[in-house]
Amino acid sequence: MTLLAPERHERILDRLRRSGTITVQEIARDLKVTKETVRRDLDQLETAGSLQRVHGGAVASSSPSRRETSLRQRQSEHSAQKQDIAREALNFVPSSPDASLLLDAGTTTEALADLLATGPTGEHHHTRFLTTSSVPIAQKLAEVASLDVEVLGGKVRGITGAVVGASAVATLARRQADVAFIGTNGVDAGFGLSTPDTAEAAVKSGLVRAARQVILLADSSKLGLRTLVQFATLEEIDVLITDAEPHAELAHALADAGVPVIVAGTQ
């Protein structure tokens, strides 16, 4: 049965309310209409103020570039997908007891920290050195025998639990770790990786520069979004681990940047 425009619009907005972001491809598939029809619908809904168009899809109109939700709220969002991403990320944790890791603040990186905290500790005399910008992550890993945990110094942002400030950035400038696991608020084909806060963006940039390999952990609700401050380009990322295939424009941009995409939970 062919849906009328008002019916399509309602279904699009319902999907947007549930997921926070939608893509042209998924709406076309779900509603069994052409991508051109979906684009026209999104344009009409944006004109009405019901949503905001982004590359390849749309986000809720109540999602301005500086909007942030609390750490507690984000922990309950897309939790199954974040667990899948974290399990996949374990494959990039060096097995050597002499390895060094960087762990960004964020709920997906915290899911990885949970796995590190509950995994086997081993019997090595030496331990892997882990630096984090997250106070909650540092607390979780402080007593893990196989990790020597360093938390960056500076001011703690209450909404994210992330350490920010000149001291944290200066410390990272003197580090060169084996691998960094990074979170983000948005991954955009043209804008790269972004976050709403300038101070947190500076620390994230420092984490990216301080690692030989950078693994981006981002659930699919972040794909196609851009927030206020860019902290890295796609070319600075070595691997993206997510839970769904990126839409075409972002997929092409990632391929052009030489970034492999691993879709967790599909095996």
C-alpha cells in the first residue's frame, strides 16, 4: 500500500524520536519508496521545523551543535550496540604486557573499560600502561592488576566526567602510546570528528596525536552528525568500529581516507 505524504512524515518523525538520527537509505527501505521521495519529505519537514537535514539523512531539530546529554542518560542509550562495539575493540588491545593505551572519555569507551576490568589479569610482572581522560574509567580500572592507570590532571566536566584543561593537553603532548580508543559526538563526511565543547575537543585532539594507532568507537547514532568543534579529520583515524554500515556519502569519505569500517555484532 502506498503511503500518503502525511503518513510518511509521521513515520519519519516517529523513527527520528526513537533513534535521534535517520538516513535517507534506511527510510527509503522501511517505507518502500525512492530515495528522491525521502529527500523531498525531509526537505518539507525541515522547512516546517520538525527536523534538521544533515549529510545523508536528518537529526532532530532540537539537536543544536552544542547540545549535550548527561553521562547517566547516555549510558542507557544504545547500550547493546556499545557493548558489541566494545567487544570488537578488544581485538585491538595489545596483548603485550609492555603496551601502552589511551582511553578517551565516553560511554562507548567506558564499555570497553568494563571489559578490561572484568577480563583475565594474567601473571605478568610488568603491566600495560593506560592513560585516560575519564574519571569514571580511571575509577573502574584503578584496581585492575594488569593495568597501570594514569588519569590526566585538570578540571573535570561534570556532564561527561572528562578531564579538560591545559595540563591535560600538555601531558598528552609528551606521550606516544601504542593505541588510542576514541569516542565522538559526531562523524561527518566533510567535517570529520566533532564534539560540542572546545575544552574537551582539545583533549581529544591530544589523544589522537599521542597514539600510533587510533581506533574510533562510535555507535551508528553518531554517524552523519556534526557538532560544534572538530577535533580530528577522518584521515587521522585508523579504524572505525560501529554497529551499522555508514550511509553512502560517509562510507565513501571513509574509504577515501583509508579508514576500514568494522560493523560490530554482525558475526
